[in-house]
Amino acid sequence: MGRGGARRIPAHDSNSKERDHPAGVVSSGESALEDSAVSSETDALARRFPPGFAWGAATAAYQVEGSTGVDGRGPSIWDTFSHTPGRTRNGETGDVACDHYRRWRDDVDLMAELGLGAYRFSVAWPRIQPEANGRVNEAGLDFYDRLVDALLERGIDPYLTLYHWDLPQALEALGGWRNPGIVARFAEYASIVGRRLGDRVRHWITLNEPQVFAVLGHANGVHAPGMHDWRAALTVAHHAHLAHAAASDLLRRDVPGARIGLALNLVCYEPASDAAEDLAAADRLDGTSNRWFLDPVFGRGYPADVVRLHGDLLDGIDLSAVGGIRPPDLLGVNYYTRELVTTAEGTLDPARATIVRPPRPRSTMGWESYPDGLRLTLERLHRDYAPTSIAITENGSAYPDLPAVDGAVDDPERTAYLAAHVSAVADARDAGVPVDGYFAWSLLDNYEWAEGYDQRFGIVRVDFETQRRTIKGSGRWYRELLAAAGR
């Protein structure tokens, strides 16, 4: 999970009682969301999508798997970062997380119970290549082999992400994403996974949110590896572009017929006022956070105005190297909110912009629910970049989700958030945008990076003490939607 942006555009049976499963999974109790009026609205929403639309949910390896020292897995930068005092909330780590590495069979059964037609997950690079010498850990590949087979047996289409931020610590010791050698190393890793799973996996996402692991990890210091160096962040972003291109080329060779793309975190940046200064600040932030990643992905090279903005921070980077990148077969869009932007002076951020929090109700992450921003983002992508296929690869919101006395978890705020954003996707499709998939973030409450376990995004609640899973009201609503859509 993460965030980034889109440019400002002026503009089964949902009545089942609580029951236990072998996996320790329970369904939420009766809910006001299940009355006939809501069901009618859900049916109407489902009818706005065509047969074959991919309905799914998403997770990431470090956020759910746990078992960080099991079966030959090496340490990742997030193991190092989370075990460093003061880096994460309450000093929490992903050592156990949702224990998915051991409970994956039950979690796949849970996906089937929810009616998912697709599942987006990431492969943990340090499970596959735990050392800097490139040695392949077969036990790591075996795990994902079994997971993919189990998904397909239940009619769930796997969407595989190769990199969701868990760089092997052994590669970080060599400079990580700052080292130009990372391009060849990532392509090699992609080919290893592609040759093992490509006979069954059709959808491939090379990188998740390069803007986040470049900027939050290397400029802002709040994510692994925890650096404060804008020059390093821009170098990382550049190498990420080249790594995506190199990995895509090898996957096209090794996995004929695969759809290959990447997932970008996109936020709708809007000026906080009509003042020229705010308009300019919003455009700068859009440039550094969005267009710096979108333009090269679509073979346009870096945007000239943002090159001028970054200035000598780009010294030593061959900007022309990204000019010939082939557009993705599938563009993943991770969308959570909009940002209201005003100008700021004296900041180290090249965009010289400040985010203004709106007064309206927000999630526990402090994010506004703004579904129209998703529609605007998708329409902007269609107009300015014309991708052939788009999937909403992450969309969701965090709320406290406290269980009731009977153990049920009712989360009407999340249900409303998801319904509004799915409706925004339908609006974009009505406008001609080629969106062919939607993945709720997240399948499970999980380890939310530097926020630890306080932020709950799941449509399934996880009790991290017992690992008991409880389908929330939002999960029941999503199951109803997918059933109405023909899943």
C-alpha cells in the first residue's frame, strides 16, 4: 500500500450466522447493510460492469507472510528497518504479520468464500535470492508454486507483483536501488520467477509504487532504507524505470502472451485555492510525484518542466536512457485519496508544496474519501496517455473496526468508501476508460509498514494475537457485489 498522484483536471449468502471455520475464520453477524434496498443498489452497481471484469483483493509479501527466517529466506531492508529502534510505530515488525506463509491454504479458502475472481500478491525477493551472489532458493519458489496452483484450483486468477518494497538486505549492502547494477539483478530475478510460474500466471506487475520506495525510502526517510537524500531518491527512481523496462523485456521472452505492467500510486492533486501560487504548487507536485513516473513509462522520457525543477539533483543521470520504454500492457493504478496543495517556501521538497488537510471526515490515516478523484485520475490517464488496459490494483481505507460483543465486525465507513470508489470506476468506464479490474486493499488487516499494526485496511479483520480471521461487513458487501456481478 502507498500513495502518489494524478494531475489536477478542472476538474454466497450474506445472511449466514457467525460460524467457525478450520482456519479460525468467522463471518460478521447480521448487518443493516444487508437490507433489500442496499442489495438493490449493489445489484445495480454490479450491472455496470461487463462479464470478465477482474474482481479481486490485494496483499504484499512483507505485510502478510511472516516467517521471515523460514525455509531459506534472507533478510530484507524492511526486516532491518523495522528492527531499528524508533523506525516503526511501537517498534512493530513483520516477523509474524498475518502468518500467511503458514496459513496460506486457509487464506485461499477465505478468498474463495468471498467470491474473489482474482488475487494480487507479491513475491518476496529475499525468499528467491536471499544472498548477493544470486543463488536461487528453491524452497521460496516452491511456496509460490503451491500458492498459484491453489488459486487456480479455486478459479482465482493470480496477479503477481515482483517487487513490493522488500529488497534483499544483501543487495542493499551493495548500494541497493542506488547502484546501477540493480537493473540487471532485478531483471535476473524477474526471469527466474517468470520461468517458474509463467506457465500459469498471465498478469505480471514488475514494481509497486516506485515513487514511494524512491521518495519515502530515500528522501523522506520514513520507509526503508530510511535515507534523507533527494539526489539518491532521483537515482533510485531512474534505476526503477530501467529495471521495469529490463524485467519486462525478459518476461516477454520467458512468458509468451503475458500481460506485463507496473503499479503506480496516483493521487488527484488539486490546488487549495484559485490563487496562482496554489495552482503552480499543485502542478509542481503533480510533476514530481506523477508525471516523473508516468511519462517515462509511456516512452516519453522525463517531463522537461520537472527536469528544470530538479536541476543539478539530476547530475550524473543519463536522462535519455528512459526514452524508449515500451508502454505497459497493463497499468496498475493505486488510488486512495486526493491532496489539496498550497505553496511552500524553504522546504527541501523540490515541488515546494504543502498538503492541506480538508475538514471533512477522514480515515485513521488522515486521508479524505474523495471518489471523484479516482474518476478524474482515470479520465486523465485515458486522455493523456491512452493505456490499453488499466486495473485498480489498490483502493481502500483504514478504520478502527472494533469487534462487537458477539465478535461481528461492522465497518460501514469502509463499505461506503468501497461502494463510492467502485461507482467512480464505473463512471470512468462509461466515459470510455479501459478499466478491466478492481482490487480492494486489502484482503486482510496487515502490517502497515512504518505504521505497524494500528492501521487496519482489510475487508477481513485479523486478530494479531490469535490470527483469527473475521469477515467484516465490507467483506460481506464485497461478496454480495461480486455475486451480483456473476462471480
